[in-house]
Amino acid sequence: MKKIFVYIICLTTICFILPAIFTNTSQPTASMQTSEENTETVTNEEPPKEDKVIKLLHTETGEIEEVKLEEYLCNVVSAEMPATFEKEALKAQSIVARTYTMYKLDHKKHDNSDICDSSSCCQAWVSKEDRLARWEEDKREENWQKITDAVNETRGKIIKYNNQPINAFFHSNSGGKTEIPINVWGGSDYPYLQVVETAGEEGYTQYSSEASFTYEELLEKLKTKYQDIQINFENDDEVKILEYTESDRVKTVKFGNHNLSGVEARTLLGLKSANFEINKQEGKIIFSVKGYGHGVGMSQTGADSLAKQGKTADEIIHHFYADVEISEIDG
């Protein structure tokens, strides 16, 4: 009887229990299948564009660094706008810098990189270490936190026209009015970049400056391009402004036997803006200048002035860029 009982137990084990064990270990449960499917889906998803890595060219060394977009923007904003400016102005600068970057990614200028760290070519950029070193020690943590907050609070936001990122030009101080691109670089205009007025910019140090040259110094600078230039400084008509742009900047200025554009005169003479007046005094030519920069797009001091008046980052952007929308990168 004992042998029969043992045989029965063994038979039961072979026929029923072992198949059940192998079935459970070889087939995943519904929850296991869902987990595996979810894992596969997450793995295949592309990261959001604001998390993308860009190739940044350091112009002094020629090194190309891969950096996350939002981290890069913290370095740009800290280089382009004072941390003492209003939070909404810093947020506007963050959106503008992000937009400018996305535009550059779509219109590549550099062969092996997406953008460079030169303000004369792309946007200014400074490392966190260098930026902190330039601030007073007791302000470093507060200033950096203010800038990173401005970037993070606008994360993924860009400016679009016809659903495309705009060429988001910006400058230091407009001198009260911004300029249209055609008067600076020629070519065709961008419809979203128009002449706009901004009150309150006169309270900033960037608003006014002066450059003084002896007759010899002025001739020397102009001869770097025009070797045949001749000016009779005894005749007041030999150095004078002939025409202004819609924004009250100099369009054409006469220097003796040559007529120059205001932008060209600014470049040759190292003036801070093409918005200037000319005076002759005691053997010198004096240029009284308003504003700082090319004048196109958002004025940074103008943005801060508007923020002081209670305007939000979005309102600041709509002030300087016409008929645009602010949306997500992927929106």
C-alpha cells in the first residue's frame, strides 16, 4: 500500500505540479508585459528639444564643447545681461537667447559646430567660473540663482513668426528708438523687426557717450578705408550729416570727398551707435552719441525699463517684436 501511495504522489507531481511551475516561469504576467512594453517605449522616445545637446565653438581655443541647451543659456544670459536687471527682463533675455539659438541651429554658420561664443558672430558666452569670479563674493550665489531661475522659468519658450523661430536680434541700448535691419545690414527686412520707442532708457549709462578727434586723428581713422579722402575742416559743409533713418540714426554722413553710411562711420570711428550728432570745437570734431549697439530688436536696457514699469517678459517681447507668438519649441 505504501508503494502504491508513493507512486500516486509521484504521478500527480509529474502530471500537474511540474507543468504549472514551468508555465509560470516561462510566461510573463500581464503586469510584466506592460512593464516591458513601457520600458521599450520610454527608451525609444526622443528627448525634448530644450534638453538637446548643442555643439559650442570656443573661438579663442577652437575647442568644440557639447553642452545642454538650457545650461548653455545660463552662460549666455549671464554674459549678455547684468544680473542686477529686473527678473522679468532676465526672463525676456532668456527667451530671446533661446530663440536666437534655435534660429542659428536652423541656419548653421559654422561647419563643425552649432554656435560660437563670440558676441560679434553669435551670442556672448562666459563660463560659470569666470562669471562668478567677476561678481562680488557676497553676491555670487544670489546672482547665479537669479539667472538660472530666469532660464528655468521660461524653459522651452521661444518666439515664432509664421510658426518659425525668429532671428531674435538684441542690443544694449536703443537710445529711445530701435532700428530696422535694412538700415544696418542692407538686404531685405524682417517684418517682425520694426522701429519702436522705449521710454526710460536715458537713465542708463549706455544711453549717451562722446567721442572726440583732432582733425589729424579723424583723417587717420577714415584713411584706413579711404586713402584718397580729403577734408577742408575750415568749411563746415565738409563734415556734416546729410540724411537720417526713420529711427533718427545717421543714414548718410559727408566727410570731405566721401559720403559714408552712418553704420560705416560708426565702425571706422569706433562709436557706440549710429545715432550721433557732430560738432566742431577748438580744432576737434566731437561726436555726441545716443544708444549702444546696432539698435535692432530688443533693447536690453529698454527691457529692464519696461520691467520696472511692471511689464512681464511676454509683454516686453511683444513690445520689441511685432506680430509674433511665444510658444514651446515643439509647439
